[in-house]
Amino acid sequence: MTSTSSSAQLGGMGLYHTLPCPDGWTTRRLRFLTRINKAQPIPLAPEDEVSFVPMAAVGENGGLQLDQVKALDEVGDGYTYFADGDVVTAKITPCFENGKGAFAEGLNNGIAFGTTELHIIRPGEEIDGRFLFYLSISELFRKLGEGAMYGAGGQKRVPELFIKDFQALLPPLGEQQKIATFLDRKTAEIDTLIDKKRRLLDRLAEKRTALITRAVTKGLNPDTPMKDSGIEWLGEIPAHWETGLPIKYLVKMSGGMTPSTSNPLYWDGDIPWVSPKDMKRPELIDAQDHVTELALSETGLSLVETGSVLIVVRGMILAHSFPVAINRVPVVLNQDMKALKVGPRLSPEYFALLLRAIADVMLSLVESSAHGTKALRTDRWKELLIALPPVDEQDTIVELVEKMVADLDSLEDATSNTIDKLEEYRSALITNAVTGQIKVS
């Protein structure tokens, strides 16, 4: 496979990217190679079981979790049908940008129903399904699709027309299958390395949590006199700490909302609009989305003061994590977030540490809605009892904990950087392979 001086324009919706076209390859719009979001007859009886695939079950860069099944007549309306051999790709932000998509195989009875936020691409006779999948998660496809999104804020979506008009560099079918087999092997090797690094991150996180939990529940002096806290999950605490204090008496809670996404005057302003996707760091100085002063004045949004403790109260992330952060700049929130403004008896930094330490307790208060969405019962959470050291001791605990976890942070940063580089290599390898920029023997 060699490159020539000829070139092909790849793109859609007015977006173009020029790459050399290898010998023997052609350029074809996907509308002529696939069927996109087309209804299909379902060859099953109403009582037959099918796979049920919410967005959380769609992997980033491949894979579907197929542990949920439902009888066909229990699925109901409002879900997207797909079958073995189809390629699925998320249409909504940030799932699309994060590479959520998969080649469907191993479905229960060969059929699945998933979230309506999926595009379904059924390959025709001239394009291999696995090759199409790798094309759909390539950096080229994702970057161009991101530029074609419409909508505002957290409601941006990739239009179907982008996929139809995307011009793919297409080798002969046999070569497509070789490329797909090559990428199956190479990406599996890379993913194995990434998994090892992520397991190391998990162990570092467990060690950090143990250090923090010990400090915020038992104090720093192992010789201090202890007493029973009277709180089942807490056990003994230093004798001079206050006990039996419900959180509702220590903090003031406020929420947020999503301004109308149909009003462009509300979006792309200077005010960070924090949603769960931003809650990846202990301190926030910005957000992925922003709103305008007009949105602040005309909607139910309220500015959250600097130094508030932010938590996620709704979303699938609560199935496994309880994100906590402190905002270092004024922000507004979406409806899945809460801001906690602490009173004079509580340090925000200490409170954030405490919430991270008792994440398991917080997650025990999470419930699922009929559609599977996770939500924290704030009415129960506000009644949660905590123990409180004096404010000066809170500050000392925060300072010493930061020193104790500094080495862990450095190792975690280095490991995360390695993961980032492996993911970048994986992405570049896929893009180069499906566009013929590297030779696959």
C-alpha cells in the first residue's frame, strides 16, 4: 500500500480534510455504502428477549455491555433498534467526542434496543463492518463530526446528514478486512497496557482514600482519647470532636438549570456552566460550557460563590463514583449539580475531603429512576450525621493530608500521562490505518 500525489477530500457539512489517496483506494460517501437509521423488520416473537443497551453500556472506542435483557414486548417506545453487524455511534455531546460507539455482535437473539442518542449505521456489501467501526472512531471522523454538531451547551448533537455526506477513503473489501484484523490485534495490545496502568491508578486512589479517611474520621494524633460517635458508619472519633450534627445545619444548598438551548443568546458567554462532565478535578477554574450574563438575568440560574463545594446529585456517574470539587471562580450549575456553601464552623477544603472519604456512604443513598438514571436522595443526605473537629484542627488536617498524598499525586500524574500517550497512539494508529497512511501487511 503506497501513497500517491492524488488526494481525496474527506468531510461533511462543509468541513474538509485533505489526505493522500493510496493506490487502489477510492472515495465514497457513506450514504452509498451504508443504511443509516433505517427502520428494519424485527423477526422475533413479542416474548423473545433482546439486549437492552443504555448509553452507559456503550464503551468508549468500542464494546457493549450486554448484561441487560428485556422481552421484546417490554421494551416499549422511545428506544433505538439495532442488530448484530451494525455500527452504533453516540450522537450527543460529550459522548460522541469521547468515542462512544461499537460494532454490534453477540446481541441477545441478534437484536438490541438502546438509547435514542445513537446513530445506527448498517454496512452494505462494499464495506466491512469492523472497518466501518474503526472509521467511525477515528480522530478524523470524530473531529469533523464535532465541528458539524448543532445545538447549544450540553445538548449538541451530530446530525445524520454528516454521516451520510462523510467521504470515506475506501480500499478493496479484502484490504478492509486485513486492516480491521490488524487493528483488532494492535488495539487489544494497547488496551491491555492501558488497563494495567488504570489498575495502578485504582490502587493509588484506594491508598489515598484510606489516608484521607483516617485523617478526617480519626484525626492525626493516634494517642488522642477516643469516644463512640454514636454514628454507625463512623465508629470511634477523638473525644473533643462534636458529634450528631446533621449536614443541613452546616451548609446551605443551591442548584442549577439548563437555559433554553434554542436561544443562542444564552450560550457561549464568559460564565462557566458546570455539569457532571466537568467534575474530574478537585478544584475547578473553568467549565467546558459557558453561559452569558443574559442567561443569568433572564433564567433561574444563580451565581455560585467562589469556595463552594460542588457535588453531582444526578447522573450515571453515581453508579460508581461521587465527584466532589471546589470552585475557585464564580460559576453556575446545571440541574444535575448542587453547590454547598459551608458555614463558619466548617472549612470547605475539609468538607470536600470528608465527602470524598465517605463516598461509599453517599453512594448508598443513590437511587435509580424508572429509566435507570441515578439520583442522590438529598432529603436523606441532608440528615446525615457527621463529626466535626474544631476549625483550626480542620485546617491542620487539610494541610497535612495534602503533604501525605503529594507523592501519590506525582505518581498518579505520571501514570495518567502514560495513559494519555497510549490513547493518543491508539487514536493515531486507527486514523492512519483506515485512511491508508500506514501500510498494513
